[in-house]
Amino acid sequence: MKCMNCFLCVFVAAVLISPAYALVIMRDQTVEVAADQIIDDDLVAFGNVIDVKGTVTGNVCAFAQTVNVSGDIGGLLVIGAASSNIGAKSVQTVWAAGSNLFVSGNVSKNLILAGGTLDIDKNARVGKDVRVYGGNFMVRGEILGSIKGGVRKFTMAGKSGKVKIKADKTHIESTAVISGDLDLTSTDEPKIDEGAAITGDVSIRAIEPEGTEPFFFAFAPMLAFLVAAIKFVVLISKIIVGVLLIALFQKYVRRIADTLFKETWKSLGWGFLGVIVIPIAAIVLFGTLVGYPLGLLAIYMYSVLLYVSSIFIAVVIGEKIVQLFKKGAVSLYLSFIIGILILFIVGFIPVLNFLVRIFVVLFGFGAVMLGTWHLVREMRGKELL
């Protein structure tokens, strides 16, 4: 009976919290921001094709099969798509992931790319640093800062600051201009054409390829792609759930995030107890005929809490990062998008991924339980329950 009361309290609390909207959300098969259109806010877009030709004064988060950006973006551009053409006239910082990423615009700050084919066109200009992780990476444009990352094949034909790249194959073409050190870690001997201008030191470290069974070697890339695709689908679904949760219950999400900020270690304690106690209680309830429905309810609540715990953790992580660059109130949507992308990237780091998952579950699980308990007590004190 206590489980049922707790469930009802959570439901009533969520319903009584009015929704608040702080950004523009566009969702359709084809989403287009026309060339003469101005969106004076942050934009989150979902669809099969997203085409941003106009002006968005805030941040843009776009998730689709194909994303084209040729307008002006006032803040951060976050893209998750199979194919992306980033030709923005102006944008502060770009974080993009996908199969094919083509950059031909003007990025005033940093550019972070992760995917299969990564191409920085000759017309592209990046004001600060570039970070890349993926397959084939080619630079033909101008990068004022450094280039760092790890790719399968690296081709340098443009201009940049210092370069520190780990790649299977590297080709520095004759048109390349590197204003700084060139630090290469490669399995094959790098090819540096005559005429390439490198002002700093050249450091080349060779890595001996490990022996691998032919069968596994042939199917390993396919398996890796399948795992990455599944993770990407899970990411998109979680982003949709998180955005809807914030849109419908923004005050509740804010309350849970504040609980995690103010009562961090209490949240950890509650999470540890909840993760252990709820399954045990469900097993005990399953042992009795009368308690069987309550056991099912306990398992359902447990699954929901496990799923949403990462959403609240993402909000907190993203908010902390945004506050490093921006003072005052921070959009929950922006915080969530940044936080969930960070957790997604960490998910590809084996040992760190395992540790982060444990802490995400414990802290997030506990914050939801503790924050909801505080809310229910307040509502009881005001005789709302």
C-alpha cells in the first residue's frame, strides 16, 4: 500500500506542476527555417530533413537524417545526423556527429566532429581549435587554432596551428601550412609531400598493429558500427524523452536538479538504498498472491527511475558547463542537450563508461527519490495531498 501511495503522490505532484516553455521546438518530416526568417531564441529541431537558411539568435540542436545549415547561428550548433552540411555564414561553436560531415562555413570558436567522413572544405574557417574522432578526416580550409584527435585516415591540405593526430594513415599535401608542431602517431609511415610548410618540430611515433584473427578483423568494423548505431538511436530517443519531460514538467525537473546540487551526498545515499531495496521488496511482494500487482508496480517504477536518472544527471552536468561561459539563468533544454551528449561521448570510453554509468544511476536515482519526497512533504504541509 505504501508503494501505491508513493506512486500516486508522484503522479499528482507531476500534474500540479505547470509546464513552461523557453525555446522553439520544430518537428516535422521536413523542417525549414527560411532565408528571411529570424528565430530570436534557442531552436531544437527533429525531422528527416532539417534546413536552416535563416537566422537563429540562440543555440541550435538539430537531429535528423540530413541537416543543412547555411544561415546565421548566434550560439552553439549541435547536430546529430547521418549527413550534415555545415555552411553557416556565422556560428559560435559546432558539435556534430554522424556518418558524413561536411564543413564549409565560418565557425568563430571551436569545432568538434565525430563520424565516418569528416571534411573541412577550402572555404571553411575555424577561429579556434578542431577536435575530431572518426574515419576519414580531410582539411582543406583554414583553422586558426590546433587540430587534435584520432582518425583512421588524415589528409592535411589546408592551414592550421599545431597538429596532434593519431591515425592509421597520414598524408600531408604540398599545399599544407602548419604553424606549429606536427605530432603524428601512426601505424603506417606518414607521407609528407615536398613543399608542405611546417614551422615547428615534426614528431612521428609508429604503432605496431596488433595481430588479429582474419575473421574478427573483417567483421570488427561492422560490429563497431552496429554498436555505435544502437547507441545513437538510444541517444536520440533519450533526447526526445528529455525534451518532452522538461517541456511538460519543467519546474519538477528544476526541483530535482536543485536537489542534486544542494544535497549531492544524500542523493548518493538514497540512490544506493533505492537501487538495492526496491528489487528486494519487489521479489518479496512477488512471493505473495496479494502483493503480486504491487511487485509489478515496483518493478515498473524502478525501470522508469533507472531510465530518467541519466536525464537529470545530464541537466546538472550541462548546466555546470554552460555556467563556465555564461552568467545568470541557464536554459534547461540547453543544459540537457550538452549534458546528454557528454554522457554519450563518455559511453565510448570502456573503463570510464562503466564507472560513469554506476554514478549516474546512483546519483540520479537518489536525486529523483529525495527531490520527490521533499515535494510530497511540502504538498502535505499545504494540505494539497
